[in-house]
Amino acid sequence: MQKRLMWWINLLGGAAILASYVYGLRTHPSSTGLWGNVPQPILPLYGISMLLAVAGYFAYTYFLLLRLNPSEARVARRFRFGLFNALYALILVPSAMWMPLTLRMLEQPSAGLWLDIRLVLAAVALGSLGLLGALLSLRPREPRWAYWLAVGGSVTFSIQTALLDAVIWTAFFPA
């Protein structure tokens, strides 16, 4: 039941994120403003980090969906597998909101919209850091190779969402 829910969260959340990006790129094909004033030398770091974050997402999702037995999973000796579903929702739902909010901010800037964007990015960062913490306190951790691959993937994903997006990007946006 919990794994089936995780599949649905990933399918629907992933589709919503992809749809928001397709919409954004189709309606704003030259949206260089999405980067705000992020310094040019930092932009290649974003490209590399985004690829590592995607690979990391797949690594920890692989472990959770295909290697971990939900009935045995315990996070911090207290929580069950369902915590991962809540964390995925906390990551995916706001992630689907970022592109439309940011494009609207470029068209009609407002303090309220800027607050919404920062809250969306903070929620994703909180979810990704929560997922990393949950993995680090998870028992059992078998198979070990898949577990450590998941932890490493969660680290790369957290660097992207919590540091580069929620901290650095917001410091340089809006332009």
C-alpha cells in the first residue's frame, strides 16, 4: 500500500513538474530572466548540480521503491515508511509551483509573489533535508550498496534544493 502510494506521488508529482516546465518554456521561450542576477561563473555549477540532483533523486527513489521493505522500515525508531511519502509530497508539490510563480514574478513582480516563491523553495529544501535525515536514521539499511547510493543521492539532491535553489538563487533573484 505505501509503495503504491509512493509510485502515485512520483508519477503525479513528476508529471506536474514536467508540465510546469513545458508550459513555462512554451509560453516564455526566452526566459533568461529565470536566473535573475546569478553570476555567470556560477551558472555551469547549476547545470552540473541539476544533473547530479536528478541522478540522486533516482538513486534514493530506487532504494525506497525497489529495495526497502516498507513493513520493516523504521525512521528514528519512531516513524514508518509513510514518512517518506509525506516527504516526497513536500518536495514534489511545491516543485511544480516554482516555474509558474517565477514566470508570474517576472511579468508582475510583487512582494507577496516573492514571498510565495521563497516559501515554495523553502518547502522543497525542508523536504529534501528531511529525506536525507530520514535516510540517515533508517533501519534496516540493506542492501548496503543501495542504501549508501541512496544517501549519496540524497546529499546531491539536498545541495541543489537547499543550498543552490533556496539560498543562492533567492539571493540573486529577482533581477
